[in-house]
Amino acid sequence: MSLITQPFKALIIGSSGAIGSAFVDVLQNTPNCTEVIGIHRHSTISIDYQNPDSIAQAAVALAGHGTFQLIINTIGVLHSEKWMPEKRLESLNFDQLTEQFNINTIGPALTIKSFSRLLDPKYAMMVTLSARAGSIEDNQLGGWYSYRASKAALNMIIKTAAIELRRTKPNVALIAMHPGMVNSSLSKPYGGESMGQSPKAAAQQMLDVVKNLSIEQSGSFISHENEILTW
């Protein structure tokens, strides 16, 4: 049975980004979504993965808003002004590896730790955006070392936490979701403007998938097209 079927309250983490802001727009126009709150680095209740203490502080600040039935974390990084995804081993460097793991793995892991306390124990789901590039089995082209590794590590965090929550919060699901190619600053250097969906279309497609997931699918790695992805 679908987990998110009744009226629900949603929280979007990373709501200033292309996908995050699109999720807020889509949810504001979703009939059974009674409230949607968005947080990001510059919101009143802020969260910044460069400042790990902000994660727990944001969760504490949001506790006064009650529990949420849906939390979606859209924060992630693929490239920066200083570096692009590595194509060769010779390109590996400490700073890039550290930042990718801080943003794509450590930040989301600490978010699951702190924000899972805000999930409604009666029925709730937390979706963290991952990437197909994090699939070890599906890696056919190589390259993108730190991005692939940080997303693969994120997937392990989600899978492991989902196993624990089955025992402590049996009506709460954790999901890793691949959003597909989306027209955003993250995908722009890789043809996202011509090949990607609009952020709003991508958010709607992912929400349609999420609303039909069941508690039995907790700990799954799922695409925006409702495809089960290999680890």
C-alpha cells in the first residue's frame, strides 16, 4: 500500500536549488499536501553542509513545527568553479574528494541522523537524491571518481539506516532516488539544457513515484521513472 496517501506535510531541504525550489512549487499545488516548508543556506532556519553544526541546529529549530510525513533532501554537488569531475586517476586530488564527500555523503548522512527524528512515526518517508552514477554495478564508463564514490557511499548510508529504522520506526521509509537529467546548473556542462527535463517536470515525476511507494520499499535505490537501480 502506498505510504503517502493521506494528507501530509512536507519539508524540502535545499529549496533554493533548481530541483528543490521546483519541489516546493509542485507541492504547493498538490491537493493533499497541507503545508510545505523549504530550507537552504540562506533561509531563516538555515542548513549549510560546509557548517556541519547547522544540520542538527536546523532540525532542532524545525521541531516546533511538528512532524513531517515527507522530507526530500535535494542537496548535492557534481562540480564547482574550481574543478570538474575527474576523467583520469591523475586528476584525483584531496580538496575535490573532501568536498564531494562532505556535500554528497557526510552532510546527507548527518541529515538523516537529525531529521529522521522529525518524521511522523505513524507514516512518513525521507527521500534523498542520489545518482545513477553511484551504482557500482552500472558503472560502464569509469571516470567521475569522487562523485561516483560519494554517491555510492551515500547509498550505503541510506540502505543501512533503513534497516535500523525498520526496527525502531517500522512505518518510516528511507529512499535513495536518481532524478535523471534535469536542466539545472549541475547538469548544464553535460547537455542538461538540451537533454534534461525542466526542474518542475522532474519534481512532479519524482513526486508521482514517491507517492506510490510502500513501506516495503524502504532502503531502495529508485529512479525518477520508478526503476529499481542496482547498487
